[in-house]
Amino acid sequence: MKQGTLFIISAPSGAGKTSLVGEILSRGDNIQASVSHTTRERRPGEKDGVNYHFISQSEFLKMVGDNSFLEHAEVFGNHYGTSERWVKMTLELGIDVILEIDWQGAEQARKYFPSSQSIFILPPSKQALRERLTLRGQDNLEVIDRRIAAATQEMVHHIDADYLIINDNFETARAQLESIITAQRCRLSATDHQDLLLDLLS
């Protein structure tokens, strides 16, 4: 069975990463998103096990001690981590996995999965980023200012990715992300379409 591909998607908060991934998952097949564990509070509308696995700090630290995470990081005082076991099992079943993650986690994940494909999503401008964070209505002005400052530091790391998408027009960005996934699935390996090739070439 052909192994799935790990698609590592990074972006500053407000760049539209979550909306793009949600659209890809609703339209695509044979692809799943990794659900991270986090110690942060659940936001309105979020569901445990769907958006995140919401756990206590003591539970999180125990998982760190048990080496359960492919990667983990602290962001704005909250901890986030990706289950290494789940990602490996899903890829081995031939299912592609999307990993939404910050640049630090992406760096760690690429070391575990060197064949992964890394994608960085950028906003069209800082002003657009501020407007999106404000319209989201989840943070006060002080937190938004912190997120903008952090985004400036994060966006430097776009050079570490294999692909860059500017999310100015949502449909264009969605089509570009789908194209990257489709192109990866069309890559040949020694075992791809083995039965068909044997028949055609015999």
C-alpha cells in the first residue's frame, strides 16, 4: 500500500489557514487533519476531538514525558502538541494527513518526516491581517497587537517551506492548495500502479 503524504501547513494567526484547510477537507477524499492536543481554553463553537483535544496542563506534561508528541510548542502561554502515533498510523494506511502547525512545530515535523510537503500561507498585507483578526472578534486590541508582532517574526520562516500561498482571494488560494496536493499524488514511486504498468508494458 502506498504511504500517505504529510502536508505541513503553517501561517500566522489570521492568514486564513484554518478556513482553507476546512475547505480542502470538505471537498477532498483520502485526506484527514491531525487534531492537536492543547491546554488553551475552548473558544465558542469549538468541539473537543474535532478542533483540538482539550486537556489539562498536567495531562499535557505527562504526554511530553511519555514522548507521545511528534512535536510540541508553547504559543501565547498555551501548549500545543501533535500525536506521533496517530500521524504514523494514518500515513501507513495510505491516507494523506494535513498538519496545521506553527513554524517551530513544522521544523520538528520535517525532521521526523523528511518526505513531507511544507506549505506556508501568507496574508496579502499587514493591514489585511489586522482587519481579519479584528473581524474575528475573539481577541481584544492588546492581544491583536501581540499577534501582529508575533506574525512578523513567524512570516520570516516562509523560506523554510516548499510552497508559498498568498491568501488574498480565498478561492484562488484554495485552488492552489488543492493543486499542490493533487501534484504530490501524481508523483511516481517504484510501487505506484505496479499491476497496471506490468499489464500495459507486457
